[in-house]
Amino acid sequence: MITHIDGILEEKNPAYAVIDVNGVGYFLHITLTTFSSLPDKGRVRLFTHLSIREDAHTLFGFGTRKEREMYRLLVSVSGVGPSTARMILSSLTAGEAANAILSDDVNTFKQVKGIGAKSAQRIIVDLKDKVEKTGIEIETVTTKHGTIKLEALSALVVLGIDKKKASTNIDKILAKADTDITVEDLIKTVLKGN
């Protein structure tokens, strides 16, 4: 129905963006990944997905076609609604989600708020064949503390820290850290350094 929106970014926060297109403001729900890719102001293009339910029409915006494609795959899974799919793609990039699906990595999905073991297994079983056909580039988390890094990074972006800067700081801290560092300790250490 609506495949993308191209206009002036009027407002953004970690949960949504407002884009003005010829005097009409479009409210789009976004992921943390998309939030971190948006400039503070100026012209932007977001790829969209319109979710229509009996009680609401909700427009979701994504920074890339691949992210939108992964979102659509996730909402096709029974028990994964629009908000849950957005939460997954706020914690993982499309490539990281694809990697977790193709490598049967239940634990990566279980780290996402609201996803239990059964939901994680259902996502993997339902989407494994579909993800192989999509061409979404596989990404792996490069540190041994992958899940902790993702959780801390998501929290720091919500707190207003630049994603690239936070990611660099997290990598430096994890390179020196004990194997049992907690997400809370990691976030506090990054915040003390800023």
C-alpha cells in the first residue's frame, strides 16, 4: 500500500519518527536500529509497512529494505506481533536476526524482551527456509559478549548516546572486561566514560 515515505524529518525519538511530506506529517513507529541511522534533521526516506488491525492502522518505518523484509518475515510467525517484531529488530540488526535463524541460535532471541524459548524456536523453524531465500546479509556479533553488547547498546541509544560512539566504547570495555560483566555494569562504565 505505502512502500516508502520521503520527506523532511520533523521529530525523532527511539520509538518513532515524524516525517513531513508536502505539509502532511506521517507518524512512523521505528526500531532502535533505524533511529540510530537517522540524521537529527533534514530529508530522509523510510521504507514502510502498514499494519492494519480492527482497532488501529499503524505505520512502521525502516532505514533499509532488508530491515523491512526481516520485519515482515517476523510478523508472519504465529505469536509474533508488530510490537514484538519491532523489539527484536531494536535488539538485533536484520543480519544478526538472519544469522540467529540460520544457525538455530535460540539464545540470541531469548535475550530479547518478551521472547521465550518456545517463541524463539517457532521463529527459527518458521523462517529458516524463508531467510535463506531473501539474500539478507548475515551479520555476526564479533565480541564474545555479543548479547550483553546488544542489550547495553540498545539501552545507551535510548539514553541518547550516539550508537557508533557507544559501540566503540563498549568494544573497548569488553576487550578488558571479565567474562562475567553484567549489562548494568557495562552501561554504567560507558556512561562514566562520556
